[in-house]
Amino acid sequence: MVKVLGAEGLSIEEVLQAYDWKGQVEKVCRYGAGHINDTFEVTAQNPQEGPLDYILQRINKSIFKIPEQVMENIVGVTDFLREKIVERGGDPERETLTVYRTKNGQNCYKDSQGEYWRVYLFIEDAICLQSVEEPQQFFESARSFGNFMNQLGEYPAAALHETIPDFHNTPVRYENLMKAAEKDVMGRVASVEKELEFVRQRKEDCFYLVRLLEQGKLPLRVTHNDTKLNNILLDSKTQKGICIIDLDTIMPGLAAYDFGDSIRFGAATAAEDEPDLSKVHFDPSLYQTYLEGYLQGAGDVLTRQEIDSLPWGARLMTLECGMRFLTDYLEGDHYFKISRPGHNLDRTRTQLKLVWEMEQYFK
């Protein structure tokens, strides 16, 4: 009898039948702290090898409208990475995600309820941190994401599906916010005029990176688009970054997008939903730590203009995130999960304060 924990209402038993687990499945339980997909650890007992662990995920169709395209992106990128890792004498089973196929050889399984599931091999002796506890960890995350960019430098980025259209199209995010303010469906605009004016004053900034791409001054890259510390597995013994995970948002984009999102999250002195703005600051020393690690990992793959665009990435990804939080607040908090009234407004204000402090630093 399989012990299943935390999977109420999901067709786990059906999914388990679609895969060869190389042993008797003994336990399925919720795993990790992710908010988008439903993630489980599957443990099977193999007579010769002992316990075998896998990661099973239900892909969130409300976010990723075409799961097949998400999986095509992931398989294309991880297969490419495996070749690069082998060329460099590394361990592909440990240094990139391995998509485990169904019995029919498919990269994911569609169940009878129309839900999509995928399986990864579990990477042992690895840890995942939710926040930066010391600068070296931030350096390691930077080096890992820089190396990720380096390894994928020759990958045809334009061949990737845009699984979330206009995800980092900052001008579109600006227009979405202005439309939400005009409609004011929740009657909240009067309370956020200060924040809206802050964004309006930076309308032209929103076009900066997009125009450089359109002018051919910045190359299209394979971007991860969610470069937080908790999307890197660290070796539990050495604390060195070993594997980039959560590849759902792999898409064509700019190096400045990934770099900037890391700075937005990691070079701040408080959580992104901290209500006390006196605790929220941009930390220049952490910025420099990340920049050093990122450039070390990226090697010679970045152009001079890409390197020059990185500070703009920090400012614009933070501004963009603030606009997204504010848009959601004005529309009724339907996208980002909230746990208190005004939660998205608190998030907005932390991001805008970080933008202002970045602007002072990068003058």
C-alpha cells in the first residue's frame, strides 16, 4: 500500500502507474516550499540499490497555459547542458535536472483530468536555501547563474517557446498598470497616487533594455527568469552551487533580466513584503559580491554592452516587479498570493524604495 501525504484531490495513483520507478513505490509526500506547482517526493524501494527518490510535479496550467511547450523548453535546455557538462568532465546527473520519461517515453504525463505531470531524478546530498545567510552564498548563487548563462551561450534562444508572453516586457507591464489604474475596479487608486506617480516618472526607463534589444545592441539569451537563491541546489558539504532548478520560466530574454532579478531579491536588507520601510535598503556590498560572482561564472560569454546593461537590469526588474504587485493590488489581488490586507501594496512599496536607492547608487 503506497503512503500518499498531501495529495488530496489529485490523481496520484494514476500518475504512479505511468512511470517505471525501478522498484516498489512506498511513499509519496509533499516536498519543498514552491507556490506555483504541486511538488512531491516519491520514494521507491529497489531490491539491489535500496531507496530511490524522485521529484514529481503537477504543472500549474493557470500559469503555464501550454505545458507541452514548457517541457519542450526544459528538455531542450537540459539535454544541451548535459552535453556541455560531459565535455567539461562534470557529472550531468548532478549538475542539471534529468527529466525522467514515462513508460511510453513521454517527457510528461497528461492524466484523465487533463492535468500535466513530470518527474525529475532526485539530486542527493544537496540543499536549497530560502534566503542569503552570508555573502559567500550570494556569491555562489551568482557564480552558478553566470555559469548557467555561459553554458547556454551557444543555445539558439530564439527557438525557445515564450511560455509566459511579455513576462519581462517592461513597457507592457507599465501599460497594464496604467490600465488597471484607469479602471480602478477595487476603488483603490486614491490610496496609491504617490506610488503611481513614482512609476509614471520612470516611464521612459521602462523602454531602455527593450530598445537596445530591438536595435541589435544586446543579444537574445536563454534566460531563467526566476533567479532567486532558492532555485539553486548547493552541495550539502561544500556549499558550492551544483544545479539550477525550477526551469519552467526558461525563455528567450536578456542577461540583464536574470542578473537584475537576483539583485532585486538578494541585495535587499529585508523581505519583499516587509511593511516597515525603514528596514528596507539596497545593499551595495551584496550587489558587488553578486556582480563579481556572476562575471566570474559567465566568463567571456557576455558582450561589453551586456555587462554595461546589468545595473539597468537591477533597476528595471525591481521596478517591473513593483508594477506587477501594484497592478495586482488594483485588480483585486488575484495573481500573487496574499496573507493580509494590503499585502501586495507592502510588496509594491519595498520594490519602489529599492529602485530609488539603486538610482542613487548608480548615478
